[in-house]
Amino acid sequence: MSDGRVIRALARTALLATLLLGGLPAAGDAQVFLASRPHPDFTVGPLYVRAAVAPEMGPVTVDVFWGLVVPPNKSAADVVDGDLFLLWPSAVTPAPNLGPPDAQLARYAEERGFTVIEEGRLELSARNLYETNRDKAVERIPGGAPFVTLVRQGGALGLTSPATYVRIPWNPKLVNPVYLMDLRMQTKGLIKPKRATWAERVFWGPRYRLMLSFQDVNPRTIFPLYFQNRDRVLHLAEEPAQLRLEFAKADHLKIDEIAPPSSRREMSESRDNTEVVSLFLDRSTGLMPQTLTVQFGYFSDTQSWAPILIPFAFFVLGNLAAPIFKVMAVRTARAVRARVHVGRPDRPQPDSGTVLPSEVLERIKPGETTYEDLLRLCGPSDEEQERRGAPAARTVFYRGHRMVPQRARTWGWVSTVHHWDMEHYEVEITVESNVVRDVQARVRRTRLAHPDAERS
């Protein structure tokens, strides 16, 4: 097969994998170790990937600790031949004062259609597991590990997210079980903000999502490099392997969710006020991605009082706002009642006091109607006066008033009101010798702007 056909087949395979795997959540970070030659006989182990998170939410420091395991029947010189490589699907920041970038790495990436957006070197050191002096336990490797951060432009799916290709120079300590190698990186974009309402951000602080993975080759930038070098992938040894997230200032940390459920959460044994979430890797899964996801946030001292302050604030505001809303509601209802009336136009408004209808007054006959008949017709009086010196003479009063809307426009039972009239009714009945002698009825009208105005 010609080189052109190989490239086209590789592109088709990468595109197919992207379409098939595009529905899966993208991992924030992952790694795949590659050897210099196909079908390596050695494996990686132990392996610890540690990400340190601080409340500032800046670049996350990631340490990859690892060692190499050589089969007991072979020597390291025969098995490990050349450098190691690491695929890391995110951008990193170069460490200063470690030397110039590796032009060969950039040329390797550009020959395969990638665009290099960052290059430099990362800190690489070897840690002596049996050295008790901390200053002597860490031995820095001169020159570190060169890297290139690359993207792929154009294509059917457009610009890819950045990924990093790291070359780890050969060093005898790689296969020395006394040492554990440490590759330190300042990563970008590992922490993703989680959507939240403004109330959640104010009272509980912003929320974030952090994902750490191992052997995830789904990203479009990683997959072509992996597919071309898939026969050089290093697998896990029968040694401990772990993804580890360390959160500083644990007393201000709120973790909302951890996945998978088999993850472990505990306080750090060596770091003060640090909470650790870890996941042990299963080597039996092959090249299946293994992901540790944490949704979390940091809160301030004021926000820590939110469970107490928020109910108290609602209680105080409720008591303060109740009179205000009451006054507003009363004024609004008063304004509506003054200009809108609901009811049948032919039905009078309810009376207040005693308003005697005209047909009742017509049945009161002076000289014929007795006092007992008067009470049966009109009911108990509102006021009764007896004349001094004439015990058989008395004056009975019936008083009442009625609100009458003066309508402007009417739509069925709903009408607008121009103004209101207060009608005051007073009936004065004179009784002598238990017989009605005189009946006087008076009506007085007062114009009001609204029905709740002070009545005179």
C-alpha cells in the first residue's frame, strides 16, 4: 500500500473513531505511555497520577509518578532501548531554565499534519524511595523532558483541542526499583466551570468539574498519534496504579459528586488540611479509559454561614416587607375600586344601617299605623326619643347610607366609574298615643372620589 493510501486510511479511521466516540464526555486529562520500539516487553508500574487543586483555580500541577517493570528473565539493557513518550490531551506550560525546545519533536508533529502552538521542557526527576533525607531524595534530571503542544486545524470537524507529546529521555533510574520517576506539569484547562444560577454563585460559590483519566485516546488530537503507534503502547504492570486528586484548604471545600462510586475519599496523611479523592486503576480492562470525576467548589467564610443567614434574612425581610406590601396592596385595591365596578347595573349597592324602601314608607299611614305595626314593618329603630312631659309621645329615627357608582362606560357587569355618591337616608316618624302621626323622609348626597373615602 502506498504512503498516500496509508494516510487516507488513517484519516478515515480517526474520523470514524471521533464520530463513534464523540458522544462520550471528554476527559480533562489522560495519558498513554509509548515505547521507542513496537511490542515492548516491559510494563509501567507502579503509576500514580496526582493533581493538586487550590482555591485560586489557576493552572493545576500534575505529577506523574511511575516506574518500569522488566520481566525477571530479561535484562533492562535488552528490553528498554531508547526513550519513552507520553501522550497528554491538554496544554501544558513549559518550565523555565531547562534548556531549548526539541526541534525534532516539532518536526515529527508537523510532518503528520499538526500545528505546534507551544514547546519547551518539563521538570523530570527521580525520587529515591529509601532516602530519609527529603532534600537528597529528589534528584532532578538535567534538561528535563522536552514536549510540544499541538493542534490539528481544518478537516471535517474543524480545530481540535490542544494535546501534548512528551519525550522522556532514557535514564538508568527508569528501571531501578529504588527510584520512582516524577514528571511534573502545569496543565491548562483541567478544571471546567459548571453552570450555575447567580443565586447559587452568590450563596454557595462557583462550582467546578475536574476529570482525570488514564488511557483515554478518544480526543481527536490524540487518536491519530495513538493509532499510528498503537503497537508501542505500554500496559500496566501488576503494581499499584492510582488516579489521585488533592484539594487544598479542605475546610472550605464542598464536594457535590464523585464518580465512579468505587472512588475513595479521605483526608491526606501527609498534607495538612488537604482532602484526597483517589481511584485505583484496574489493569484487566486493557486500553479502556478509566476516569475519576469530581464536581466541587470552594466557599468563603461568609458563604459557610449561608444555611443560617439565608433563612434569617428571609425572616427579617418578610417581616419588614409585609407592612410595605400590605400598604401597596391596599392602595392598589383602593384605586381599582374607585374606577372599576363589577356588578349588575340594575342592582343597588348594599346598604349600611337601615335604609327603608319607598314601598315600606308608603305602607305607613299616619293616624292608622300603630307603633307595633311600625316595628313589624321597619324593624327596631336606630334611635328613639321621648318627649318630656308627654310620655305618650315619641320620635323614632331610621338612618342608613348607600354608595352609588356613577358609571361612565359599561360592558355587561363591568363598568368604569366617574365618581361615587354617598346617599344618606334618614326617616323621622312621630308617634303619639301609640299611633303614627307624622312621617318625614330625607335624603342627602355627598360626592366622593372613591368608595373608601371618609364618610361624613
